[in-house]
Amino acid sequence: MRFVHTADWQLGMARHFLAGEAQPRYAAARRDVVAGLGPLAAEAGAEFVVVAGDVFEHNHLAPEVISQSLEAMRAVGIPVYLLPGNHDPLDASSVYTSALFTAECPPNVVVLDRPGISEVRPGVQIVAAPWRSKVPTTDLVAEVLEGLPADGAATRVLVAHGGVDALDPDRTKSSLIRLATVDDALRRGAVHYVALGDKHSLTEVGGSGRVWYPGSPEVTNFDDIEPDPGHILIVDIDETDPRRPVTVEARHVGTWRFLTLRAHVDNSRDIMALDINLDQLAGKDRTVVRLVLTGSLTVTDRAALDTCLDKYSRLFAWLGLWERHSDLTVLPADDEFRDLGIGGFAAAAVEELVETARTGDAEAADDARAALALLLRLTGRGAA
């Protein structure tokens, strides 16, 4: 028996840094990943899809987000089982009980809205642990596993959402999934695979080979938080063997990247190297770049850096400085503004700006450096 394990679609997600047409393209990419599960499942011979929570970004969605998302799920063509998670719990405002969702939900889409066993087909069952609020006060997995007997005639997949105590630094949280409870259910044969959601990076939990987070199929955060996003899992369980051996294969399906690039820039050569590195990144319209830059630059070189960054900010989905981790010092070099071809009052004003940039308080110095950099760019001296 083979199926697709995915999670954390978070359809309707908006990233605050994506402006203009980048945000609609990002939203469309998240839906396209869902629709693309159809051909992938057909090629793999998968019978169904389980989505282990956070199908939607939240419960309050624009009608077009709901309709377009359901159409993407319809395109999968095989049964798709949706588990409510912490972003889209089964509370009073649940998207799953809204008039629009219930009216347009395609027949291949099933909401796992009750804790416990749901039958996929004879011999295959899902054990679901849906969220009914954003902040549960108990281990929902322990509740559905308590007293669940082994059934040698059925292959069972536990579908759950949330953090696991073995991975969380604060193991005292009452809502954490206890790995010991899960491992005990696996040993007893009460369940045979545990499909988890909540962690957005591909992660195996424990040593059984049967407990996995697939991560979000399309990236949602930068690589320091999500080191390995963009996957779904093809899970194969051998129903002919009483031990139900499991094989898990990760498939990369994401098309977007959120990257952090670090560079030390002290001179024009360093700026040229940064330019080359940015130029060589493929798929710029689907790439978000957060730059961590350190170094000491002249005003001329800072103007060249700004020209470089302006260029690539128009090419990438988003590009900008990670300000709190960047440390760029800008100081006018000796004679840097001697050959601008100006005199009189204008020359005196430039000298005053240079002096302020060197010795003024932080705010005044920053303003003076910005004015000097703009002057260099206007006179053609700030080209990268």
C-alpha cells in the first residue's frame, strides 16, 4: 500500500516582504504544488494523500482562496484526507464548516474532523488526531492512541499535527506529542506509520523509520529556520508482511527558495564578487534573498553597492538587508570628493557633508553619507 504524506500547505499564506506581483505568484505556487500531487501520485502508484495539518494559513480566508484551493485538491484525482491543525483548527470559525467549503468541497476530499479511526478501504485505516482549538491543553495523539488495540487485519496510519517532545527544548508543554507513546503504539502494532505535520523542514523522528515530518511542500521561511523545505513523502507499507515494513522516499517538489547570503564587502572587488554571486542564482523570480553584509566601505563603494542591490531587487522576488545582522561602516576616503567639478557654495556644502559623515552623531552621519552617496550616483561615480 502506497500513499503520499504531506503537510503544512498553509494555503492563503502571505509573506510581508513580497510586494507587487510576487505575492500572487507565491500563492499560486503553493496551489500548484497541491495540484501537482496528482501526476506525482499516479507515477508513484499512490492510493491516497494525507495532509497532516495546517492545510490553510488560517480560518478567515478570502472566498477565492477557498475556491481555488479546493479546485487544486480536486485536480489531485485520488482521495485527499485533510487534518485540521493549529492554523486551521475545528473551532467555531472553522473554514471546514463554512458554507463555501461545504458547498464546493470535491468528492475526493475528506476532512478528518473526528478523532479516531477512519476507513480508507478494507484493510487500510487512518487514525486521526484533529485540532479543535489553537492551543490544546493535552497530547491529542495520546488521547487517540489510548486503548487502541492492535488489529492484524488492518494497516493503520496515524495522522497528527504538532511538536514532538524529543525535538522540543521545552518538554514540559502539555500539548507536545510524546514520542514514547508513539513508539509504544508502533511496537504494539496499533499503528504502523505516523504522518506528522507542523515542522516545515523534512525531519525523521526517532529511530523507527516510521515517524516523519515531510515539511512544507513550498518554502515558508528562511534557511536558518527551514533548512530542508519543499518535500513530500511517498510512503510504502507492505501489507503482505505481518510486521508491515515501511519504506519512505522524499520527493522535492518546491519551486521557491528563501536564502540567506553572507558577504564581507570592503572594496569594489568584493562588491563585484557579490554581483557575480547574485547574477548566478537561477530562478530569480522565485527566489527571496536576505543579505548579511559586513565590512567598511568608502562612500563611493557604498554607492556602487546600492546600485548593485537596486538592480537585483528588481530581478528577485525580494532582496534586502538583514539589518540586525549586518554591519556596514561607511566613511569618506581622503580626497574622495575633490574631483566632482563643482565649486563655490556647492563645494563648501560637500565639505560640510564629508565632515559630518566623519564626526557627526549617528543620525546626522547616516544622513550625510546617504546624501554623499546620492551625489556620487547622480554624477555617475556610484556605478557597480
